[in-house]
Amino acid sequence: MCVTSNEVRRGKASPKKIEPARVRIGIEELDRRLAKLCARPRPDEVTTPCGSPLAERISLLRIVYFALGCRAMAVVLVVEDEDQVRVLAESCLQEHGHKTLSASTIPEALALLDSKEPIDVLFTDIGLKGEIHAGLELAKEAVKHRPDLKVLYTTGQGVTDGMRALFVVGFAFLAKPYSVDQLLTCLIAHFGYGTKSAKPR
């Protein structure tokens, strides 16, 4: 298990020694995946809801995390006005080792963001309670209070260029409906937060 770079810089922990066996397993899996990718025509045309040019390239990051034994977990604030979706997202994240906070309205989310609760990622629906840009406004306000906050947007509606212009710097986007694997992969690929899975899918 490795620690985050922030912990090392703050003197709270020192880097763990990497196990050669884990690196070997990871490299073998990388070689196998890359061989499959090279055999496919025009892989640049493959896209994912996370906006990456190739789905498999993102999954390779999970293999690297496994090889290095990394377990950088996040505290995720889930802002979603659909109760079932919010509960399922929280359950998925918690099952894979992340900690979660949740809110269904802007005031609830702002109260948590203004608190002393540690929050690494804001995972927000763009449209909340009938307000189509509510999540965009929430994210802009959130990064004012927490400049290091990472933002992952989601929506089941189309995203216009005008909406994208309002996204905060360093954002990630995950279209609805999304799978558990897509959500976890977005956290790794865009923000570097891994999972507790014994082995990447």
C-alpha cells in the first residue's frame, strides 16, 4: 500500500517499498492489454463517458495502481437530487474504499463545503431540483472556498459548449447512465484516487 504525495510532503508518512512481484504482475497485464489494443484498427475513435479518447487506456491506469499497490482513497461529496441515484453512488464508492458525504440540494452541499469536513472530490449533477445550471454554479462557488477541490460533473442531458465554458479548471465529466466501473475509473484517470479492489477489472 502506498501513501499520497501530500502525506509524504507533510511528513506524515514515508513512501512504501514496492513489491517486485506486484510490479511484475502489473507489467504482464499491461503487456497483454497493449497487445490487444495494437491489434485493433483506429483505436482513437473509441470514446468513453469520461471524455477520454480510449476506454482501455483509462483501465490501464487501474492496472498500474494495482502493480504499485496504491490505495489513495478520496472523500467524495455526492450532490444528487434523485435519492436512488445518490444512494447507489454512495454505496458504490464506499464499497471500494472511498468515504462519502451527500446532499440533495445546493444549501445542503454548501453547508458541508463550508464546514471543516475534509472533501477531495465534488461529484455533482449539473441539473438540480429543476435548475439546469445549479451544479455548475455550485462547483464555481465550491472551488472559491476550496481551491484544491476536484470536480466531477454528471448529467443525463446534453452538454452544450456554453455549459462547458462554465466548467471549473481541471474538471472531469461522466455521462449518465454510468456504471460502477466508469465512476471508479474516472476518479483514477482524472484525479488519481484508486480503489480497494484486490485486482483491477
